[in-house]
Amino acid sequence: MPYALIVEQLLNGVQFGVMLFLMAAGLTLVFGIMNMINLAHGALYMAGAFLAAALVHVTGNFFLAVIIAVPATGVLGALMEFVVLRRFYVRTHLDQVLVTFGLILVLNEITRLIWGPVPVPLPLPAILAGSIEVFPGVSYPTFRLTILAVGAVVAVALYLVVVHTRAGMWVRAGASNRTMASSLGVNVDFVFSMVFAVGAALAGLAGIMAGPIFAVQVGMGDPILILAFVVTVIGGIGSIRGAFIAALMIGIVDTFGRVLLPPALGSMVIFILMAMILAWRPQGLFPLQG
Amino acid sequence: MPLIRPATVQQFRTASFNERMAPLILLVVLLALVPPLAQALDDPFIIKLFTRVIVFAIAAVALNLVVGFSDLISLLQAGFIGIGGYTVAILANHDVNAEVLTTWPFVLVGTSNLAIALPLGALVAAVIAAVTGLICLRTSGAYFIMATLAFNQMLYYFFVALQRYGGEDGLQILGNLHVFGFNVTKRVPFYYVCLGMLAVILVVLDRLIDSRFGVVIRALAQNERRVVALGIPPLRYKLVAFVISGALGGLSGALLAASQQFISPADMAWTRSGELVVMVVLGGLATVWGPVAGAAVFLVLELVLSSYSIHWQLVFGLVIIVMTLYLRGGLADLWSLVVRVYKSESAR
């Protein structure tokens, strides 16, 4: 394989990886703290993309649209948590699966009611539309580089917040032992609502960044949701570090798998990787202690 | 970890043999009356609908062995349906085109004989269930849910990428499916073949749940640690339950492919797995017959709602949410209510 192609695919893989990380981060924290499985996380990814597309249409400014759409998705997530999901923390996983499955149907259909079944365009601003020569002889789309940069910044910021701040300590305490953290004075319910909102906003951000590359359409969140689950399982549920490493691994392996292997095998390679890791370490690579 | 189990799991033991058999026989008799009724109404579509109900009931009843009785929430059942369906469709495809399937290690040819294709569909699904189950069952709780979901998607992508057999468009069955030359794919005979299989599966499963094996998997669902402390190794029991469930899922898929003369990756999408779990819960987790009622209500409701509006999934989603919030024991709870009322009436 020529050098330019390797570099380009590597960048594609890392870029896909950071996007997966944004999805998986919310999922893994929500799961880590509340032991809650949320299939409707993909709907938030879709919501982010649709909100941004609508806002670009209204304001005509991509950056303004992103700045509004990301917190708006966070608010939507908080609303979802407050109205429905909050009642399901003490229920079984089965009930959580069912209710979030119902939520997916409802949210997909509401989106279809508002925007219709046809994909909605999410145009890029001129400044991000071109491509840049990253290495001699290798040019790469500016927007994908931007995704990479934004994803990396968010990942580092999230890591610093979770590992080095008091709020992050509450999150980790809640994740490793909820009852103990609660009896030591951490308002775990409040922390969880915040984490849920932040997770929703990150999913929305991932959706917005995916919008111009893939299509903004109903159900766009489902495939990425399942990949985010794979990332969460490999990384170890509740672990930010695990999610980051697993996301990059999945992004790179998936990209190269599709290029190098025959299609039937290439589409399966990340799941085979997951199977091998689960066979070796059933709790994922970086399981939470406690 | 919250461990609130539906109280109905324990109720199974206390229900007498007759109490368990009565709804089962009632359901089968009702389903047997569908074809004459459809002929009286001159509406053959009803037979087609209820063939689908029976086929999905087989998959849901099988899934209940895992979800209801073993408390393992698998989102892989649609994957097994796809495996079974593609086994039948691929064998028929090779039969029609007169191409050999493989030449190594021995020569395999295609067939349109369902007496060979149906068991083979179940067998292939069982093998895949054994491999995936062995990996998924190393995990538990939410890991198990996510892992089964991922494997379902893996099987889905595999068939999407399989251009030789239609890829995303699916695979049509062009020849005539038969059983040793006898045509069984006519609507009514095929209906009774499916119903017969469902009836046998229901009775066998009822005996299985009451057997030593059934007691162990139900005990594992309630408290695995205690069962291990009794010296019973849990993995093999869970794996057997998972493989039986997968094999019957494969059989259901094989029947599905035969009934619609077609199979496509859409028949094995992960949402279909979710729908099957909904059927199981809607019917009632702790009963053998519940998922049959669940499948019937689900598919009929789907048909009715979709005839009113293209946005029927909105209502459907709300129904699922409300069901999860309030109808904990599913339709089976309504039945046990009937039994209780009847008993208190006759005691008077």
C-alpha cells in the first residue's frame, strides 16, 4: 500500500475513533454511575445533527449553529432523563432496554414528522470545505482535520475534568461506589443528571460532525450507537480512559479492515476484535475497580 | 446493582400442570381455527398474517427461555432468524442454479427439500449460538446485552456485504420448496405445518422448564451465587439454554424464509431483536405460552396501527413505554387474574 494511502486511512481511522469516543463517553459514564443501559443515546446523536441542520438553515452560520445545537442537545438529554429515564434507575436492565427501545421509536418518528423521510443537507462553511496538504503529497479534507482536532480537545478536556477536578471526583466516586459516595455527601442524583446532559451534548456534537460526512437522516444514530456499545464493552464500562483507547482502536481497525479485507470480512472485523477481547478479558480492558 | 425481579418468575412453580396447559391448548386451538375462519370471510390475507404470527411466536417462545427464564437479555435472536432464513434461501438458490455449495472437505449440493433445509437452518443457528454464546456468557448484565447486540449487528453486516447472495437487497427463493416432493408451501398446509411445530415446541419447552435443567436455569436467574455454592457449574446450563433458543430462532427464520419466499438483512436487523424482546415481555416473561400471545398482539397491532397512519411507530413506541411502566407481568398477568377470579368464584 502506498505511503499516502496509509497516512490518509490512518487519519480517517483516528478521526472516526474520536467521533466514536464522543458517543461512547456519555454512554460509559451514564452506565458507570447509574448502571443504566440507554439504547436511546443514538437518538441524541441524530437530534444534534438535525438541530444543527435546521439552525444553519435559519441563521446561515455554521459555527453559530454548532454553538447553539450542542447545548440544546444537552438540554434535550436532560429533559429525557428527567421525564422518563429517571424512573428506571431502580428497574431491571430488561425494563431499561424496553423503555429506551420505545423511546427510539418515538424520537425517530417525531424527527420524521418534523423533517420528513428525506435526508436533510448540512452544508459546510467555505472555510472548512477545502483540503489541506498535511504531509508532502498527502492532502486531507479540512473538515475531517477539524473533527480530529475538536475530538482530541474534547477528549483531553473530559479526561482533565474527570480525573483532576472535584466534580470529576464526584463522578468517579459515584461510578465506583454509588451508595458510599451518596452517604459521604455527594448528591449522586444531581451529578448523574449533569453527566447525562453532558453525555447528550457530546453525542449531539458527534452527530453534528458526522452530518456533513454521512447523511443527516432518521435512524442515523443506530449504527453508531452499536459501535459505541462495542467501544464501551472493550474499554470497560465506566472508564473514560478505556473508552478513548477502545474508540481509537475500533476507528483504526474498522477503517483498515474495510480497505484491506474482502467486504464480508471487513465489516465484521471490529466485532471479531470485540469477541477476542471479551474472551480474554470479559470485563473489558480497563474495568473500574470497586 | 438493582435486583428487582418480576414476581411472576416464582409463580411458574406454583401453577399446576392443568393451569399451565389450559392457556397453551386454548391458544393452539384458536390458531387452528384461523384458516377456516379466513376461508369463511374469504380473506386469505388473514392466513398470511397468522403464519407470520406463528413463525415469530416460535422465535419469541424460544427467546423467552433466555430472557424470561434465565434472565439473560439477548438482543441476538433476530440474528439467528437471519441465519436460519439464509440457510434455506441459499440451499434453494444453489438447487435452482444447479451449482455445488462446496467441494471441500466433501461435496455439498443445494436443496429445495424443507425436510433437510429446516433442520439444517436450526443446526447452523445452533452452532453460531454456541460460539457467540460462549463469548457473551463470559460476561453478564449490561455487558451481555451490549455483546449480543454487537453480534447481531455483525451477522447483519455479514449478510449485507455478501454480494453473492443479494447483499442488502436480500435473496429470493425462486424454485418450489417441498418435502420429499410433496408441495407444502400452499398457504393452508404450510400454516398447519408451522402450527404443529409451534405446538410441539410449546409442550417440549413446558416439560423442559419443569425438568431439573429448567429448575437450574430458573435458580441461576434468581441467585447465581447460591447455585454455584451448591456445586452446579452455571456456564453449561446457560449455554444450553442459549443454544436451544438460538436453534429454535434459526428454525423460525427458516420457516419465515419459506413462507415469504424471500430473506433479507432487514429480517435480522437489531431492531427486530428488540421487537422480539417486546413480544416476550408483552406476552409474559414467566410463562411458556405468553410470547405466543405477545407475538399475536404485537403483529396485529402493528398491522392495525400502520393502516391508520405512516407515523404509527410513534404510537407503538408510546405503547411500549407505557407497557414497561405499568404492565409488568404482560398479558399473562391478565390470564392469572382470570384464573384467580375463577377460583374464588368456584370456592364460594
